[in-house]
Amino acid sequence: MMGAEADPSSGISAYLTILTHRQYLISLATTVGLSLVVSLVAVAIAGIAGFFLARQRFLANPY
């Protein structure tokens, strides 16, 4: 099972392990890619909602 075994590395060697072993590098790339996609979707949704709310007139805001 991938990722189930404990890695005895610590310190700098742990970072080198992440950058040199394919399974860790793929996992890191997948995590970073997913976080970028989620961030971009959140910004797009917030931008659309902000644009909509900025153009609407509310009872408390007569401008």
C-alpha cells in the first residue's frame, strides 16, 4: 500500500526523499495542482458574486 509504511528519514533527508522518489513527487504535484484549481475556482466564484452584489441596489443602500 503506497504511503502506509513509515519513512525513517528526518530533517533534510526527508525533503530529499520527497524530491527524489517518484511516488512522493507525484503526490506533491497532485496536491499542489488540486490546491491551485480549488483556489482559482474560489476566486472566480467570489468575483462573480462580488460583481453581482456591487451592481445591486438594497433597501439600506440608496446609492
